[in-house]
Amino acid sequence: GENVEQHPSTLSVQEGDSAVIKCTYSDSASNYFPWYKQELGKRPQLIIDIRSNVGEKKDQRIAVTLNKTAKHFSLHITETQPEDSAVYFCAASIAGGADGLTFGKGTHLIIQP
Amino acid sequence: KAGVTQTPRYLIKTRGQQVTLSCSPISGHRSVSWYQQTPGQGLQFLFEYFSETQRNKGNFPGRFSGRQFSNSRSEMNVSTLELGDSALYLCASGAGSTDTQYFGPGTRLTVL
């Protein structure tokens, strides 16, 4: 089955700086890659997703890049703000498949004031 | 549209008991997936239901089961509870074809 590795497990950045979280996946058939943000005690919230026919996708301060050849994808957050502090999860799945999302272990992003 | 709802939000049970958790998806969504979240194992896929049929199941013992009703609401059942079943159980709903999944607030299960 699919295996998703996520790094780093903890990331501390100064407010206003950029943050990058990286994930690799093992199953070349995976073609859907969402990112979720989970604040303490709250549900995971979808913040951005990308499909394998696209190499990059942006939404304001958030961007995701995908390298299918290398089987890795990354989340980029620019101009970080205190409210960006949370745990971020990457995931992979096969669109139309029934194996559900396979998640990385999560990255605890800390924004230092 | 209203979001995904789950009931109850908190449960305390003792070993050997059984528990049933409920999930109501976003209106119009026919897919409901269940996940277990623990500090050690992270988010793990339990199973997915689409139009009342279980499409697949993750690597969990048979004590974990579920079902989906004609209105797309889903229930998850865990029998013969073990201490290791203590976790946050999350359900997620999707439209089915797009695979975008939206999570509910979860049910926090504590097994004593």
C-alpha cells in the first residue's frame, strides 16, 4: 500500500518568513495530494490540494508543488503569520480509488513573534 | 451548507464494552470515510462507504465495523473495546468523484 513520509516533524520560523514542508509518497499510481491544517482540539481543515496533472498550485500565501518523477510534493507558506501555527498533514490517494487518504505523520509549525 | 457533524463528541467507556459513533455528511455528499487519529500512529484510514456500500477497509481488526444509511449518514461500531482504541475518531465526507474530503469535528473516545 501507499506510504507517505513527511518532514520535518517540527518547524519553527520567524513571523514573516517562509515555511516549507516536504512529503514523499511510494505508490506511483497516487494522483491526488491534499494538505490539511489542524489546530489544537479542532478538525483537520483542507487548505489546498493538487492533482497529478498539475505541477504547482497557489492560493494567496499558500502554494503546493508536485514532482511526479521524484514522487514528492511540498507545501510552501509565505509571509507567515501567528495564525499559521498548527499541525500540517500531507496525504496521498488514488482518485476514484477506495483506499482512502494515506497521511504523513504531520508537521508542527511554530511561528515565532 | 452545514458541515460534517459527528455525535457524540466525547465518550468514556471501559474495556470490553462496545461503542457506536455517528457521522452526518455534508448535504449531497455520498461518500463517508472514517479515520482514527492517535499521537503515535497519526491519522489512519478505517473504511469508506459510498452509496451504502463499503468500498474498502484499512488495516484494522474485525472489531471495527460500520455502515451507511440511505440518507448517507454513517455509523461506526467498535466491539470489545481495548485500551489502545482510545483515540479521536474522525469522519470525512466527499462528493465521491472529486475525492476532496471534509472532516467532522471528531469523537474523542477514551477507554478505561
